[in-house]
Amino acid sequence: MDLYAKAKTLGIQTEYIDGSGHLRVTTPEALLAILDALPPETPRRIVAHPVVVRPGRAAATALSETAQLPVQWKIASGASVLAQGEAHERNVAWPPGLPEGVHRLQVADASGAREELPLLVAPESAFGGEFDRCWVIAVQLYGVRSARNWGIGDFTDLRGLLDFAHHLGADGIGLNPLHALFDDRPGDCSPYSPNSRLFLNALYIDVEKIPEFRIDAETQGALAQLRSRDMVDYVAAGPLKWRALRAAFAAFKANPGLGRWQDFEAYRSEQGTLLSRFACFEVMRHQLNTPWWEWPEEWRRPDDVACARLRRARETAAEVEFVEFVQWTADRQLAACQAFAHKLGMRVGLYLDVAVGVQSDGFDAWNEQTAISRQLGVGAPPDPLNTAGQDWGLAGFNAAGLELRLFKPFRQMLRASMRHAGAIRLDHAFGLKRLYLVPRGFGPANGAYVLMPFDALLAVTAQESVASRCVVIGEDLGTVPEGFREQMNGWGIWSYLVMMFEHDGQGVFYNADHYLADALVTFNTHDLSTYAGWRSFSDLKTKRALGIDPGETDEGRWHALGQLDEVLRRHDIHGHDLYSVVSFMARTRSRMMVVSMEDLLGLVDQSNIPGTVYEHPNWKRRLPVSLEHLSSAIDVEALKRATRERSRGG
């Protein structure tokens, strides 16, 4: 079989039309690199794709044309056989009443061919939320300024933000990803380029809230300078906080507070093997200081026997336990924030963002080498704004590996994200249907689209959403594959509507009744201009100064401003300040509305400019106003009037 034919049978699209309308064909060299990076896979000849069963719907699967009848089938879960039968036609009707979960479907045809694949029994829909319409405030947690934090926002600040939002009538706080980063690489501060999506960023811990911690004079002296800065100084704040965490751990080991050791053990039991592996990975990463694929052979793959030895060894046991202590502390502080939100009666509480992938030299890529390939980067093909294409430097899931692992890695990622959240947003949700993958060593224009088991991933998402009672929003901006949004919405996954983009081909903004009900509506995102920056053309000027084509002329922006005024007037809104825009969004049917803290404070600069690394202070800006003075820095009464229709008690 030729290279391109083989790729087609494995769901790799080697030709595509890019964002500029040009036909792109993946080169043989790049295609071979993609095939080599994926788990070995034989095209199925009996059942082509994982089977998904939903209650109340006809559950049947068409057999492939290559299958020779009759076909015997068996559905197994662990050592138990749930059902079995024989098909004499090319359509198999699955029995009703199968228990929810991911099971193994074993099939064999008359030729003797045998295959095993996942069969998923899912709820009808993801969790839909227990509210009609609500709103939340979006905040970059690292940038929160307060009188007591250590120059970077933390979980105690988050509790204060929830209290602030509650008094405004909001139902929660939306946050940047809280995923674990690399403690020894403070410059790698993007929350979207994590070490692991399964664990938390320790820099958000409020060390002074750890009962055993006592601050020393040296630390106290360093804090005043950190608190005064306009940017988060990760290089200074990171080591200071890690030193404090080590001091807290030493005190905890010497004399844990009442019930504290029991709770630590309970957390370790909850997290099980994953936590043990993460702790061992971090210890080995610091010891060897090279990428994991260059480690000694016994450590190049997770090995629980090797981990057990590391945990017992006198020179490493305390280090392993320290990593676990830090994650326990972060988990319990974040859990306390969500519990506080529930106590206040907030209907969402925490709305958390989930990154699309992980860094290839981090824990998740080491721990899951079947479903994640470090040799393939997730990105985007060329378009008018990025004519060379994009490689985001992140490793993502692959279809074959997920199916071999019965979707366990995807489930673990969702479960970790939903653990303390009332809603999550899946960044780049298109990746559930197809991922644009770029092999290492090739330019981003030489990638290929690789199909994902979309229905199965939606089924797992619905399972976890219902189990965690967590709303799921899919970031579906841009040109979507045909039928994508309808299929996603059909599973109860909400759309993500950015008002800045909600207009027709002539730039006329859509009316409020255009917006979907099961959706989140917001004016902008962290990757886009703030409202004040948009109105003042600051984003256009900044990008041009950086040598980036903003994709919009000044004339185009004037037209957009005029069209915004027009849609507001059509809804009897006669201003065009932020509160006028919020008032418009509040009238849409979309069940969740997000207003960013940067917009409430009238800030001009945006959090992140895509395509820049060092040219712009991405993920570093601190809010100019401290948490204690937020109420006096915004027009609270105007905001309450604008959000009245969807505020609690409104």
C-alpha cells in the first residue's frame, strides 16, 4: 500500500485547503514522520470506529463492507461478559440496558479476523447546569494584586474575588488554566503550555495559609518589592515561594497539625498511582536535568516498581513526599474556594480553562506515551493572519492511542479539570474532531489533519460532565468543520460566542436573538484586545509596532465601531461604553455571560498577543488596582444595572 493510501485508511488527511484558499499537500517526508510518531495501527475490517450507545436512541452499528458474515460479538467489562451475540446482517443492534461506562467490544468474522475496540455507553447529554442565565467575571489569577500576596495572585485572592463577584450578583469567577508548569523554568509562564494538565500550579498556593508555616525575616523583606511591581516577577517570586513551601513541608513533617497527616494520606489515596508517578517524575527531572527520553532506560517510561524504589530510598523519599505535599496543599486550597462559592449560593463558582495540549518534555507526555506523541506538535495551517502556519509547541492526544487505552488519559484529564469546577472550557475544541499535527523538525505548513474519534470523545466528556456536575464549553471559534458545532451541541457541549466576531460578511453585528442559548457569550478573550484597547485602536498600533499584521485596517475598525453603535441602538441602548455592551450581551439567550476584569477596569493592554514570546509581556501583567480597592475602581451601580437580567435574584 502506498504511503498516501495508508495515511487515508488511518484517518490522516494529506490534502486540505488552507485559510487563504490554497490547496496544501503534505510532503512524503513529513507524512512518513507523522506515521512513525503514531502508535502502530492496522486498519479495521469488521467495525471501523469505536461504538457509542446513548439511552433512548436506536443503538446500532454498521459493519464494514470487508467483514465476512456472520460476525460474532461480545461486550466485556473487566472479567465480566455483559452481552454477546451473532450478526447475520451488516447492521448490529446492541442490547438495551448496558451499564454506563467504557467497555471492550470483541468481534470476529467468518474469515477468522478478530478485533477489539471500545464500546461506550454514555448519558444522553452533558450536565446542563442548574440555572437559566448567569454571568461570571474572568480574571487572570496570576495578575491579581493584593496587599498580602507574594507578587502573584493566589488561592486566597481567589476567595476574595469570589466574594467580590458575589456582591455584584455574579455566579462565579472564570480563570486562566491552573495546570502545573515547570518550577525550575520560571520564564515558561504561559498557562497554556503546561507540564501537566492533571495537577496544579503550585505558585497559586497561599503559603501563609499552611498551618505549619512561619515566615522568616528574609522572606518578609523581599515581599514589599514583589508587591510593588507592575509585572509578575516569576524569576524572583517563584524561588521565594518554593523555598517557603519547603520550610512549610519541613515543619509539617516535624509536627503536623491536628488531622493534617490523615488528610494528606487521604489525598494520596484519592490520587493513587498518578500522584506517585508525578512526584517521582519531578524528582527525576530535577536530578537528571535532561528531557525524559534521554534518561536511563528504566526511567524512560513510567514504572511503578521503579517509583516504589524511589519512594523508599533514603536520599529521595522526602523529595517525593514534598511534591505530593505541595499538590495536596494546592488541591485543598482550590477546593476551599469552590466550597466557599457554593456556600455563597453561586451557581457556577469556578469556571476553569483547559489547555489543548502539554509540553513534550513534561509529565503527561512521559506518563502517557501511547495516547500522546512527543514527536508531533499541535498547531494550525496557514491562514491570512499566519501565512506560515502555526506550531504551538504542544503535544496532544492521538486517536489510535486513545482507543488502545480505552480513552482513560482523556478521562483523567477531564476529571482533573472538573474536580473543583462548576464549568470548564475546552480550548480549541476542534481538536476533538481533528487535530492539525506538525512533525518535529518540519515547518508548520507541512502538517496534516488527523481525524479523532469525535463521537467517542463527546461521549466520555458527557460521562465526566454528568459525574462531576460540571458544564462544558467548547471553544469553537473560527471556521468549523461541517456539522461540528451541531454534533457538539447535540451532546450538550456549549458553544463559545465572542461578540467581537458575531457579525455577517458586511460587518453588521447580529441582534441579541441570534445567540444560541446553550452557549457562553463574551465580548473578547485573553488573546484579543480589551474593550478599551479595541475602541482606541491600541491593539492595531501595538501589533504593527511589533511587525505583526493585525489583519484589520484603521478603516475597518472605524466601520466596526459604527456597526457596534448601530446594533446597540437597535436594542434601545444609546451609549457605547463597556456597560452598554454588557447590557446588550445580558439580553442574549446565551446562558452564561463572561465579563473580563481588564474590561471592568478599563485597561488597554491585552494579556497575550499570539505570535509573540519575548516581544510582549504575555501572562505577566498585574492588575493596577488591588483586590481590596476593586469596588471603588469600577462603576458598581452601572454594572449591576447592565447585568440585572441575569444576576442572582435579578
